[in-house]
Amino acid sequence: MPSTLQWSGRPDTWNPSSPGANSGLHVTVTDYTNDVGVAAAYAKTLTYYGAKSGDAKARSTAKALLDGMWDHHQDSLGVAVPETRSDYSRFDDSVYVPSGWSGKMPNGETINSSSTFSSIRSFYKNDPAWSKIEAYLKGGAAPVFTYHRFWAQADIALAMGSYAELLE
């Protein structure tokens, strides 16, 4: 799925009685994603477009996206795909604390000018997957996790509901 778009040029000046073709506006896809939430949003867009216009390709593409996610990426928690996450390298980053200030986290850990993201969240070390992050912080491979983000699960459910309501 397209993820990052790069725009160039300018759109035509808006004229509601005679909209322009925007021939001076161009877009290029510069990055792709396999995010199921993005795929669901696209399937929902195609569903609404296909329902209103009758466009058979939009309808079949929406169905293929929804069926593909359901058939190939469903597990006991929902629909998701594994992700390699290099941003866990930031767990050792310093946390900005104003000079002379200190405090406590709700879990009792001290916050001061030497605090790091992970030093004030030691409860992460109790997570069964912590060893993957710890190995990465020691120079190993970036960890792979399968996240079931609420927004993506909700978008999948809404896309499937829209498809069922409008096209079946």
C-alpha cells in the first residue's frame, strides 16, 4: 500500500462552477507499507466509491483486500502483520528534565537529569518479549512484533461492515 506521498506543482485555483483538472499537480509514491489499517481504509474508500459509481474494479479490489487480510493475516487477537521496529533503539535515549528538577513516576522510579526512557519504565523488563528489545539494545537485530493497534482493528471492522452493508 502507498505510505508516503511526495507532491509537486500546484493545484488549480478552485472554481466551484468549473473545477480545473489540476494538470500542474503531481504525486509520486516514495514509500510503501503493509499496514492493515491503511489497507482497510483504502478498502473502505473503494467500497463507497464502488457502491456509488457501480465501478466493478473498485468493488472487486475492496473485496480482495478485505478477504486477503482476513484469510492471511488473522490471528486470535485480530488482523495484523509482523513489523520490524528499529525505533526501539530510542529506549536508551535521555529524557529531558529541567535543571534542578526531580520527581517520581507513578511506579516509584526517580525522574532526574540522568533519566532515560527505559530507566523510568523498568516495568517493561517484566514483559515476556523484553529479551528481544534487550538483545537489540546490545547490538542484535531489530525486533519483530505483531501489533494489534486499536485504530487498525476498528478500521478493518468498519471496512468489512461497510462492504457488507453496501455491496453484499
